[in-house]
Amino acid sequence: MTERPAQRTPNRQLAALIAEAGFSNAGLARRVDQLGLEHGLDLRYDKTSVTRWLRGQQPRGTTPALIAEVFTRRLGRRLTAQDLGLDACAPVYAGLEFASTPEEAVDIVSGLWRKDSGSHAELRKIAFTPAGLVVPSRDWLIGRADDKVARAEPAPRVPAQGRTAAPRSVPEQPVPAPSRPRGPRERDPGQKVTHGDISALRSVGDLFRTLDDQYGGGHARQALVRYLEHECEPMLRGSYDEQTGRRLFAAAADLTRLAGWTSYDIAAHGLAQRYYVQALRLAQAAGDRAYGSYVLVTMSRQAVYLAHGREAVQLARVAQQGVGTSAPPVVQALLHSAEARAHSVLGEVRACTGALVRAERALEAARPGDEVPHWARFFDEAQLADELGHCHRDLQQFRAAAQHAERSLQLRAPLYARSRLFCRVVLATARLGLGELDQACALAAEAAGQAVEMRSARAVEYVRDFERRLEPYKDAAPVRGYRDKVAALG
């Protein structure tokens, strides 16, 4: 006998929400398809698909998250796949939301930390979605700092009015209940956050930044994410006054951006994008407009790397518009250089040159006594020369690219090992463009040896990009020697 298919239970939760939202079956299917297109998905659902969901069939893959987001947008409250009676799935949309309140921001980002620190390998496979950049950057630009972020300690319990508490008798040696050790994510409810806690967050950020600069994002990324989950989240859910709360959100934004940066470095681009969006929202809760602009610049750099030049230009310009002329000269230079990089990827010589000139003038206006945010102190003459080298390389202005790359390598401290590797590959590419094949291959071989010592997908990709440029010269002796050296590296 053949087995009969299992009887499905009608999905009454989904039916009730469809009625509340006023959707027809065809209307819901159309909205799910439209949201899927924002994420590069060609879904092609129709009213029959919705009928099957109502009868109890579970949509596959990332569709439950998309359906939940359609209802969230329509009804104005956060809904999950489980709220719709659907199975949970890989969060294709989760993390791209720009929360409406600090409390919601904490919920979203802590959920991201927890998923990433677990065995959710699919989270690191989510694709980057250019359409997902529009809403967060717009909401940040037009948004204001939250009116209140403070969280009060729980009020002490008091006896009911008019009732006299009975005198307490002393029990005879009660047997204590077995105690359970606190888990790593648990704190006493309402535990007060101190300035020392925030200083610790800052110090941890400095430590992980150093590891990232020297050894690549993959070296300690998971440790950073676990730290955010086990230490930072309980602080955000603790108690703090307004000033302490702003500083706490600022520190959390910095660490979350760093988690995105290290994810970007290992080519987990969709995950990095989500971390950046949440860092942007945390920066708004901190009331730190300048840091929000830095997050947008970071998003712009990722878009440049992925060849989404138009989106990268827009992000850099939103960052500039968001801070106006009030930012320190070093920050202004950083913002203009990001725009220049985006124009160079698009081959827009005039726009790129204009942005570079603005960056140079801004950095020249900086003075030793200027107050510079800690996150912008890396932007100095070496970094600007690096930006100039990249831009001229992209525009195939190889002589200028070589001059600026050499200057950056002369000025850049050894601490920034990965940046020096990138710059060395830029110099190798420029030497190749100038016909200096021996020097180009020698520089690239050195960079390849450094890339082997790092856990950085970007470092490997820089070297591979150079190797693709070698194809026209593949039979030349210097190229054969280069390939032998790289092969020996394994």
C-alpha cells in the first residue's frame, strides 16, 4: 500500500494577518515577489502559491522571512515568520531594518550577534543587496537622535497601601535550593552600567582592530562576535542614565561596525552589510552624527569593492550631507576620499579628481591640536596617498598611481600590515601598467607571501586581480618566475 500524504493544518495565523492587512492572495504574492527582487531573487509567486500557504504548505528557503517583512511594512509592527505560522529560515532580510526605537535596535542587533556566534553558516552566505542600502541611509539622513536611551533600574517592591507587613519569623535552617551558575549572557536584572564597562568595550575594540589590521578579519572575528553577544548585549539591556547610555550605544556601534568590517574582509558580504546597517542605527541612538557618517563611508567602501560604484557615490555623499561642514578637517578628508574612490571605479575622471582635491585641501587644513575622533586618527598622509594610488590605478593613470603608492608605503607604519599589502599590489599593478614587468612581479610575489600569513579574502583577491592582469604576459620569464614562487607558497 502507498502511504497517504500527511494531512496539513490550515494556517489560521496567516489567514488572520492577510485579513488584517487587507491583502488579496494575488496582492500578497505580488508584494513578496517585489521584495524578493530587492534581494536579487526571482520568485514568481502567484495567488495559487498563497492558497497553498493558507492550506498549511510551508514555503521554502528565505521566503518566510520575506513574507514576514511584507506584513511588517504593511502593519507597522515587527512580525517574524513564526508570527505568521511559518517555519523560521535563513534571515535574508533580518538585519537590514533600521529600527524605529533604541529598544528595537538592541533586539535586532543582538539577534544578529546570537545567530552569527552559533553554527548558522548560511548567515555568512547571504548575498550583498544594493537595494538594501537605500532605506537605512535615507532614514539616517532624515532622522534625529533618539529623545531618550536611558534605562532605569527596576523599582523596589513595596507593600500594598494600608497593609502592614507581618513580622518575619526566622525559619529553622532552611535547606537552600541548588544554585545554578549564571550563563555568560546573564546579568542581574537592571545591573547598572558603569564608565568602566564602557572603557572596557573601547579597549576591546582597540585590541580587535589591531588584530584585524595585522592578521586579517578572519583571525579573531568569531571571538569579537561572541564578546558582543556575551558582554555587550547584557550591558545594553542593563540600566544606565542618559549620558552613560549614549556612550554605551556609541561603543556598541563601534564594535558592531568592526564586526561588519571583519565579515567584509572574509567575503561574508551580506552579513557585513547587515552589521553596518545596525551600527548606523546604534550611532543614531548615541547621538553621534559624525560616527554615523563613518559607518556610511565603510558601507561605501564595500560597495566600491563589489563594483557598485553608483551606490558607493551616493553613500559617500549622504555621509557628507549628514555632517555638513561641522566635522573636523580629518573627517572631511576621509569623506571626500571615499567619494573619490567611488568615482574612480566608475571611470569618472573629473568627478574623482574634484573629490581628491577636496580631500587634500581638507587634510592640509588639519592642525596638530585639532580634536579628532578616535576612529578617524588612522586617516593621515599615508592613508591619503593610499587613496590617491587606488584612484589613479582605477583610472589607469599608472605613473601617478606608482608615485602615490610608493609614498604611502614609505609613510605607513608596519602595524597596518594588510593596508600595506593592498598598497603594494596597487604599486605592482602600476609598474605593470608602465611596462616594468620584473618590478611588478617582484612586488606582487612579496604581497602574495604576506597574504598567505593572513586570514583575509580581500588580500587574496587583490593578488588574484593582479594575476588576471598578467595574462597577456603569461609566457614572459618574470611571470613564470612569479607563478613558481606563488605555487611554492601553496
